[in-house]
Amino acid sequence: MSEFRIHHDVNELLSLLHVRGGDGAEGYIDLLQKHRTPYVTTTVSAHSAKVKLAEFSKTPEDFLRKYEELKSKNVRNLDPLVYLLSKLCEDKETLQFLQQNAKERSESSANTTSTTTTSYSLPQTSSKMSMQELDELRKKLGNVTASSNAPLPAEVTRKMLRDKHNKKNPTQPNPVFPNWVYDRPALLGDFITSPTPPGDPAVAIGTMPLAAQEQALVEDLLFVLVGVDGRDITAQPVLGRQNRSFIVDSTLDMSVKELVNRILPVASYYSTITRFIEEKSSFEYGQVNHALTAAMRTLMKEYLILVTQLEHLQRQGLLSLQKLWFYIQPTMRTMEILASIASSVDKGECMGGSTLSLLHDRTFNYTGDSQAQELCLYLTKAASVPYFEILEKWIYRGIIKDPYSEFMVEEHELQKEKIQEDYNDKYWDQRYTIVQHRIPSFLQKMADKILSTGKYLNVVRECGRDVTCPDAKEVLYTLKERAYVEQIEKAYNYASKVLLDFLMEEKELVSRLRSIKHYFLMDKGDFFVHFMDLTEEELKKPVDDIVPPRLEALLELALRMSTANTDPFKDDLKIDLMPHDVITQLLRVLAIETKQEKAIINAEPTDVALSGLEAFSFDYIVKWPLSLIINRKALTRYQMLFRHMFYCKHVERLLCNVWISNKDFKQYSLRSPKWFAAAFALRQRMLNFVQNIQYYMMFEVMEPTWHIMENNLKTASNIDDVLCHHTSFLDNCLKDCMLTNPELLRIFSKLMAVCVMFTNCMQRFTQSMRLERLSLEQGTINGAPSQSEHADEAERKRLTTKFLSEYVDALQSDAGFEATISKFDSNFSMLLLDLLDKLSIYSTNDCEHSMISIIYRLDFNGFYTERLERMAIERSQKAAA
């Protein structure tokens, strides 16, 4: 069972039990994961568990009756459920909690019902209800209960099955028997029950001599054994799935009557089998049931031949009642088994795989009874032929031809083109799915491989290549599972190799992934320098003012001017302008199924217009079948990583521009260098932080993880392994780049915001200086300057520098720039310490050891160590308090 499935089941169980508080689902999931066994336990001791539950139950007879009823219907997982219930009965604490929970739920439902429905009360009468009225009321209630539990008529069931099939396959309607097949009961082999009972015989059989009674009953029994009423033995009408019972003349001699009652069950079995064959032979019940009824019909022919031979002996006067009993006994066991199977299939409404499961279980249950096991084996082999034909087409060619919805794999109409566009598209997971109740129990262990085998071949077929497994052999049912398991294994290995070679060699999957890495993981440094230089002015605009074709043209130019020009897939790279910035997008994703989700979704949109830099992202065109691996979900993850790193690169460029601008300050003799020293130091700390974060993400997260994925892809044996390795690569990158932790993400976004605001402040200051300098400087010298003109120019520059120094000193003292820089410094230091503190917590508590590298890089000289230790002590004191 997958971790997702465990999570889903635990959450559903908690909601059903109305459990609140505690550790929540995560605590129970961790316990289940720790105590999972590495092997599959398919069988449990159901007998002892059943006995234990019967002893615990207040009404053991009702419990055992219900158990046998469900067992006869071939209900899946019945024995494991009984075993679980028996274990719950042993745990007194759990049992007490469940009883209390059931009581609370019943009270709450009663309160809800009383508030939402009208309550009715019986009228009070002075006299009590008489016994006759009580009996009438009981009969009415019994009739209502019987009618509600009665099975649907055969024609209604057939119509429902036919409508279901026609809805699923409108172009291939089910063939239908003509109405006269059902309207003429004489065509059936079963008893025809007349609406009026037959008249009393002229001479009661009890008045006849014993020898005459025996001869008359032999003749009656031979009629009854083939579904025809006799003179003194008549069949009772049946309702639904009841067994046929008979009325024997009450005046019959007791010794003869006892012998007749021994033989009559064979007639009842015959009636059950005949009704089953006639009903399940219809097209609506599927090919497996049709094959089963055909095998039963063959066995019934042998039975009818025996009865015919007995009739021949009776005409010759050589058949007595004792001889009839002697001849019929060997057939009795066969008829009993056939009738039991027919009743179980009918009660369980089995079709396809569930019918084969029932037959397989019966075959194994008769171990030790060679005759019964051989009979069940014959039926299972015959019934499995059409199922295995569907299986062969699926595992050998990747084609499903299942007109009656019997096969374990079900096809859904999904368009493969949407896998490139829709983030939530689940083509690979939902195009073909397993239907649990259609899996034959003997193929349960191989179900996943059967599904994968056909899916692999189907992908190759959808690319226009016809594939057929070279090791294709007929799959036959046998008690030795290894025979067909080997065939399925061979087909699976072939399908895995064909699709993997097709994607890796012909479709160049690894080369495609490398191409995506060049752009989305910023592998090509010179390309990004060219691109950011070309698009810097365009991306500063609000997103609504950006012209996408212009960006596309600049992208094309950057691709041609850099080493990316050698990439054969560069034309698949496109521009995408997103509706949210990367932090908002990530927080929305991380808030799914949490308490914050509704608050984030309902939050009013900000009035600040999104800039091109915040909205910018790359997109990539991927065609079928590579879109199975590089689907929209994977591309969205790549986009998140790219936008995160692209914005870091943008902040780094801003800080570098500030560094370049600050070079101008060195030519001025300022009287307050302390302010500039603080600003320059803060700029350097910010630059150190951004560059180290980028280095960590690119060289300590993405590159090692990429190499691990590449090595795993070389050893992958099937496409599911490739999907798993690729998804694992992206998940690890997102996690180690701090994009899956909302707390770290918020702190990081604030740090980036502080850096951007600081660069804006410094650029405004630099810009004001440049404007002042332009106003002070005069025009340039025309012609060749003389010596006096050189002296004048030098004096002018000296005076300009002096005036600018005085202007800057006045500007910083008047506008409070020193306080502003000090505030930037304190905010940046506080957020950085907070980030390092949270990283130290996650790296120790959650075993995220890769994140500790950030601490070592940013605190390489122990500058923050003392403050971090002080914060850890304060946190531990608070926890202790």
C-alpha cells in the first residue's frame, strides 16, 4: 500500500470516528509506517477469529449466518476483516472507545434527525394491541422486509447490464436474445409451475400395494430428475434464488418416502443448475459466465444421458427404487458441487474476474477431494479461456478488447494532449486503472505488472509503432501459478525494455532533460548574462506593458549569441508571464489542504502591479510520449526553481550595480565616511548572502542531485522507475532550496525584499549625486587645449569635487541617511539570524542535513555563532517553562 493510500485511509477513518485533537493523522501514519511488514500477508486465520467473534457476539447464530451469507457471495477481504474485528475485541481500551464513539454518534444523529424531520407519535389508546393484530403487523413487516431484500427480476437485471454496457460502448451495442426465448417457458429445462394446483389423483398412492407404489414413484422420480412434475411428486414455486423444494404425496409409505427424500435433492440441484445456465447464458452477463455455463451444459448432458439410460431400464422393468438410488449416488456429488457454484455466483452477482476468483477458491478448498477438485478445475479452466484471451491481447500487444467490462484493467477516455497543458492531468495514472473486484484472486500479486505491461506497450502503439511480444504464448489456467506468472514476467520485461529504449534512444529523453537543465536550472551562465543584459529594461516595466513578442525576439537573440546555440532543442524554449510572483505561487501550493488555504485563496489581491521580473518565467514545449515524463506538473516544478534562482540572480545584479556606483564616492573627500563605510559593509554582507545562497542551490543541491538522477536513469528498468527518479529529483531540489517550507520561504522573501529596498535607496542617492554633478560641470573644451586651459579645467574639477562632497554631507545629514542605513542593517541582521536559527532547527530536528551547509557558508568565520547560541538557550528556557 502506498504512503498516499495510507494517508487517505487514516484521514477517512479519523473523520468517520469524529476524532479531534491528538497528534492528528501524521502521528498514526508514522506508527503504521514503522510497524509495516516487508512482506504481503494474504491469508489470515479466519476460523479461530470467527469462533472468537461468535463467542463475543450477543447473537452468535445471526453472526454466523451473516458470515456464511457473505462468504457465499464471495465478498473480498472478508477473512481479514473478521480477523481485525477479533483483534479489536481483545483490546478492551479500543473497544470501550469505539462503544463510546458509537453512542455519541447515535446521539448526535438523533438530535440532527429531531431538528430536521417531523416527529410522529403513535396515538395513545386505552386498550392494548391484541395478539391477532400483533400477528398481522408482524406479517406485514415481514413482507416489506422480504420484498426489500428480494433480488431484482432477471429481465430488470439484464436491462440494467445492457444499458450500462451501451452507455460505455455506444458504437458496439450488446447482442440481445429475442423476447420469445424468455416468453416461452416450455423451452427451458426447468419445472413449469402452473398457476392452478393439479387435481387429486383418482387413486391415492398410499392405497396401492408397496410394489406398485415403488414402480409409480420410480417413474415420477425419472420425470422430476429432468425438470418435469410427476403425479405424486410436484415442484414448489421458487422466489428469487431459493432452492427448489418438492411436495410428496402424504399417503406414501414411510419407508418409500424416506428413500424418495434422499433422491429429491438431485432434482433440486438440477433445477438450480438449469436456471443458472438459462439466465447466465445471456450476453449481458459476460463471456466468463457464458463459458462457465457452456462447461456446465456439457456436464449436464452427461447427467441427462444417465437419466435416459435409467428410463430405458425402467421400461424394461429392471429399475427399482433401490437401484435408482444406487445409480444416482455418484452423480449426486457432482450435481451438489455444480449447484453450490451456481448459487454462489448468482448470490454474489459475480462477473468476469470475480467469477474466476470464486472458482479458484473452490478448487483450492477441495484439496483432498480429488474428484471435486478435478471438477472445479475443469470449470475454472473453461471459464478462464475468454478472460485469458483479453489478458493475452493486453500484455502482448497493449490492446484492451473487453466488451462486457470483465477485465481487471479499465480504459478511460482521456486526451494525451492535455498532459502538456493541464497541471492536474493524470493521464498516466488514470487512462488505464485497476478495478479491484475484477482481479482474479490467482492474479492478485501480478495485477500491477499486468497493468504496467499493457500501459508500456500502449504508449509505443500510440506513437504509430506496432509491437508484439516475441515470447507470446497461450496463457492457461493451472493450479501451479508459476506457469502463467513466468509468461507475465516475460511480457513485462519485454514491454519495459521496448518503451524505455524508445524514450531513451529514439526520443532522446536524457538529452531533453539536459536541455531543460540548461535553461530552468540556469546551467548556461553566458546565456543568462546575455539574456538579462538584453531584457533588463523590458522586464523593469509592469507586466501589462510588456510586449511578449519583443521578449521572444530578445530570447532568440540571446540563444544565438551564446553557447546555447549548440543545443538542438533550443527552439522549444518559450517565454511565459505568470499571474503571480514566485513566493505567492509557492505559498498557494504549500497551503493546499491546510488551515491557511482558505485565507490565502480569499485574500484580496494586492494593488501593487507585478513587474516583468516578478512575473517572468520560461516554458518548454514537450510532445508525446516525452510528456509522460516531462508533464505540466514537472514543468511547473522546474518553473518554481527557475523563478526562485532568477530572482536571486536579479538581486545579485542590483547589488553589483550598487557596488559599481559606489566606486564614484572614492574621489570625494567626505567629512562623514562612517555612514559610507556602514553602507558599503552592509552591501557586501548582502552580496555575500545572495551569492552564497546561489552557490548552495546550484552546486550543493542541484548538481549533486542531478548526477544522482542521471546515474539512476542509466540503471532504470522501466518507465515507472524513470518517473520516480525524475519526480524524486525535483522534489529534493524544491525541498533543499527551501521552497517547500512556508516558514523559511517567508523569511527568505523578506530578506530579498530588504536587499531590493536597500539597492533602490542607494541608487536614488547615487542618481541625485549625478544630477548635481551635471549641474555643476560646464561644457567641454573645443579644439586643442592650451596650458592655461588645462589649469582651468583642473581647477574646475577640484571645485566640483569639493562642492559635491559638501552636497553629499549635507544630504545625508538632512535626510537622515545614516539612520536609514542603520535600520536596513538591523532588519537584515535580524532576518538573517532568524533564517540561520530556523535552518539549524530543521537540520537537527528534521534531519535536513543539506541545509546546514548554508549556515557553514554564511557563518564561515563564526560571526553569528554567539548570537545563534544565545537564541538557542532562550528557546530552550521557554520550552522548559
